[in-house]
Amino acid sequence: MNNIVRKNILKVKPYVPGKPIEDVQREFGLKRVIKLASNENCLGPSPKALAAVKKGMASINRYPDASSFYLKKKLSRELGVSEDMIILGNGSDEVIVVAIRTFLNEGEKVIIARPTFLIYEIASQISNTEMQFVPLTKDFKYDLKAMRDAICPNTKMVFIANPDNPTGTYVTKKDLEAFIEGVPRDVIIFLDEAYFEFANYGFKDYPNGMDYLDRPNIIVSRSFSKAYGLAGLRVGYGVANPELVAYMERVRDPFNINLLAQVGALAALDDKAFLNKTLKFTAKEKEVLYKAFDRMELKYITSATNFILVDVKKDCKAVFNELLKRGIIVRDMKAWGLDTYIRVTVGTAEENKMFLKALKEIL
């Protein structure tokens, strides 16, 4: 059947998400399983968001507002940008996909770091876009000089995950500004800030992508899936100059933000206390994990996110499988070419203790 599919689709490796809790329970006959694999908020959603979603369920026989009018209006006030600069996505993943589908002609090039968020590569492959990969530096940071040097007349877009996934490192304000100055204005700089809230909380030299939207070639994306605890509702957004957004709106699927996602995100934005609780708790528990890794003499990357990349000094798939048997799901880094690394999401205090105890036993 290969002759009926577009040839570039044969090269696409489907995205493999973190293993679901239910799968592990069935596979190993376990009653209790904890998931520290997908960088979700271990504290759950905002109580205000949960209440709004429950109330909204009475209206799910109706189509959602296709323009997400109220959510866009609220984001406009929160971010200090006009409403015509905002596009809503089914998670920030969709904003990435829509940008590629909107701006990349077949054969044009995107520049992508390696390793980084896998969706950049997958979405580019699907659109038959040429890709140029630039390795991270030895300390797992973006090599912005090499990325800038890689720009050629055929380059249309550069992706920067800030902070990066899976490393947790970030591009500083000084380095980002120097990079932006050196990029031609007909090349789109896509700043993926899915973990913005975590980085902005504790790192003074972390830049806010919204500060650079006076430039016509910058798109910033963010998510409600991480710090806001709404991963199951799938809602994210992009911000750019109105002309870019207007083009992307032509490509965006209608009704892409469901009714419950809209009301949940609106309420989550109002619950500043819950967001602050999440950020404070995450920072505290990261220190717990760092100290434990130090005692185990394991190398890890100091993270500006709610996850940590750690070198377990063994085959990461084997360690991953042993953790699964104990009811603990993390992410092995084989798909990123980091064969001895796992990525662990910051969990509750109890979950982190369970993980550390199991990891120590395995190692």
C-alpha cells in the first residue's frame, strides 16, 4: 500500500507520548501507578477551573465559540497585546503545526536544534519541509551562533524552545536579543514558551517573548497544559503581529478549542493563587530531587521547567522498564539520542520519594 501515500509521510516517525497510567496498571497488574513522564502539574487543575468546567458541561450539546472570544479578550488584557495578535490552538502543539502549514512552502527550510521538542521535526516532515539540525552545546544549551550561521536564502523559520524540552535549559535575554538582531526579518523566529511560567518564576535573565513582538517576524507560543494544569483539555495560544495571525487563522481548524477548554482556561487565568502555589511547590521539590541526585552521584541538568533531565549512567530503556515494574512512569530519552538519560517530571512530595527510592534500588 506504500504507493498510495505521500512519499514524505513514509519518513515520519509518529510522536510517542508518555505511557498512560492505565496501560501500566493492566500490563503489570498494579493498583497504584504514578506518572512522572509528561510534565503535567502534579497538583492537578485550579479549583476555579475545575468548577468552571463542571458548570460548562451542561452546555456541551452546543458547538463552542469558534473565535474563543472571551478567552482571547482575557489573554489580551493579561499579556498587554491586541486581540488580533492572538491565535488559539488545541494545545500549543497545534500553533506550531499551523505556523508550519501557513508559512513553509515545500522545499523551504526550517532550522531545529537537536535534541529538542520532537513536534518541530514531525510537523516539518509531514509538510515536506527541509530541515537543518543544529546540535546543542556540550552543556545542553542552544547554540544560537551556529543556528544563525545556518540561515541561508532558503531558510523560512527557526524554532527556539525556551525553555527547552527535554533538557530544561533556556536561552538568556542577552543571548536571545543578540540572536534576534542577527536574523533577517523575512525569517520567522518561533519562540516556544510552553514552560514560560516556571522559567519566569525563578530565573532573572530569562526573557519574555512578548517584549519582542514589535518585530514582524516573531511568533510566541504558550500553553495551559503545564503550569495551569489543563493538559487534558488541550488549549494553548500563539501571539504575533496581526498580519501573521490573520494568515494563520486561514489554516486553523474551526472549533479547535472545545467549550470546556475555553471556560477552564478563562478560570485558570483568574486563579493567580493556584499558579503561584504551583510555581513555589515545583521550585521546592526540584531542590529535593537535585540533592538526592547529588547523593547518588548522578549528573543532571539544572532545569528552568517542571522536569529534570538526569544521566542514570545505564541504558535508559532498561531503567525505564524497571521503574515501570514498580509502578513509576518516567520518560526514557532514546528517541532524543540520549541513551543513558531519563526525564522525570516533578511530582508530589510522596511521588518524588517513591521515585527516588525505586531509582536507588535499580541503580
